[in-house]
Amino acid sequence: MEGPDEYHVPVLADEVMHFLRQGPEAGEIMDGTVGGGGHAARILQDIPGSRILAVDRDPDALKEARRSLAPWSGRVRFLQARFDEAAQGAGVMGPSLRGALLDLGVSSRQIDADPRGFSFRSGDAPLDMRMEGAAAGGRTAAEILNQESEAELMRIFREFGEERRAARLAREVVKRRRTEPFERARQLLDALTVVHRRSPEAGEKARVFQALRIAVNNELEALEQALDALRDALLPGGVMVIISYHSLEDRMVKRAFREWSRRCVCPPEIPICICRGEPLGTLLTRSVVRPSKEEVEANPRSRSARLRAWRRGA
């Protein structure tokens, strides 16, 4: 029977457990991106008495998580929501969580499912990329390619995909959509080939598809809104662990954790502290934590993972 590891291999699982164990003994742990339940299963196995709030915006992922976490059904509750909306949706706006985990990005199952359109590996895959699926509505990647201005497309490719040829790619997309609207992955791959003047490498393809996925799902906005909400939902001593795969996401997490750990956040021109006067908590990761060489060899999709952890003050 397929288990959580086959749906999505949990990245940095030992490191996640190391930090979550440092939280309070009582309380619920929110897995805000539960996927197939790999991290959640490890938590339930390794932390006696733990309870999980399993959150995901993808209904297919929640369906799989319900199946894989069935042995602990009495210790798990499920919620379909974006992780930035999860605290309010689950009624945990006040401090009640002993821990919170976000494993950002997409799962292996989402990447491998051609109809979802997250991967460039199948040229016939539709340019969809909506995390909630078609039933939830919202714009697809194809609609963004067909409707946004050249300037906005350039911004998406450059900011979200760190694509050096963003301007040329945006111009090529606009040129091509005049005669044939974008619908399938191969059309975007063809545009990339023209821009690079050769067959693009896997990493070059991945960056552009990642940029569109981030734009479709408003991922950076969701993370920015989630950080403060999850911090405020933590019990004193509660731990937040975030795994990111994109430099923009990692910088947002790094900046938030460092600011929360500072005693004073007043502007430098103010001579006397008038802010909170004490840190909100403690940074548990002085530098970013990355997968070991052995983990990357066993799971190549973990290679870009970056983990940071923070603990709320008493």
C-alpha cells in the first residue's frame, strides 16, 4: 500500500523533529502544508501524545493525508485552507499551538500529475498550476500568459523565477499569443527554446514554471500573511519550522525570524526605544539548515530545501 513517503518524501524530517521536540509538551502542532502526510506521520510516531492540525489547500492532498494518517485518526483533524487562513479557519487565533510547520512548494505527486500542469516534463500537460484544483476557480497559468502585459510577465519571470532572460521571454510570449493562445506546456517550452537559442536545461525550465506557479497561487503573499498569524497562534515556547525552496521565500522567513528575535525594532533615527523593548522569541537556526549529501542523493528534489526555526518567548 502506498504510504506518505511515496506521495511526497518528507524533506529534512530529522531536522524538523529536532526543532519541534523543543516546543511545549501540550498543545496541537499545525502542519500547514500536510501533503501526503509524511511529516505529520513522523510527528505522530515520534512525539507521544502529539495532535496534528493537518492543513492543505489541495483537496487531493488532503484525501491522501486522511488515508495515510488513518492509524492516528483520533489525534488528527483536517482543514482545507491556505496556510495563511488556517489559524482563523481552525479557531486557533489565540495561543494554542505547540508547533507550526510549513513545507512550502509543491509535492512530488503534484509535480508528477500531468493534468495539474505543475511540471514541464510532459509537453502536453495543460498550463494550469492551481493548488486548489479546477473546481475552486481562479486564474490558470495559461490565462496569466495570455492576459498579462509584457511588463507584468517580465516581472513574474524575473522576480519569481530569477530568470535572466525575463524581458526576452516576456516579449516572446506576447508575440506568440497573438497567433496562438498558450494552453499546453510545450508552447512555453518552445518559447524558452527560442529565447535561449537552444534546448533549455532542466533548471532553466523549472525556474520559469516555478515563477508561474507562484503567481497563480499568490504564494509569496500567502507566506507573508501567514507568518504573523502563525506566530500569534503559538503557545509560549511554541516552535515554528519553515522549509522553503525559493530564495524570496527564504528571505521573507529569515527577515521575520530575525526581527521577532530582536529586542528593539525602532528606526535608527529614534534615540530612545519606544517599541516592544524585548524580543518576541528566539531564533533557533543561526544559519540556514540544508539537506545532507546523503538525503539529496536519495531524494534529489530536496536539494534546494532551506530550513529555519524560531521559538516564541515564554
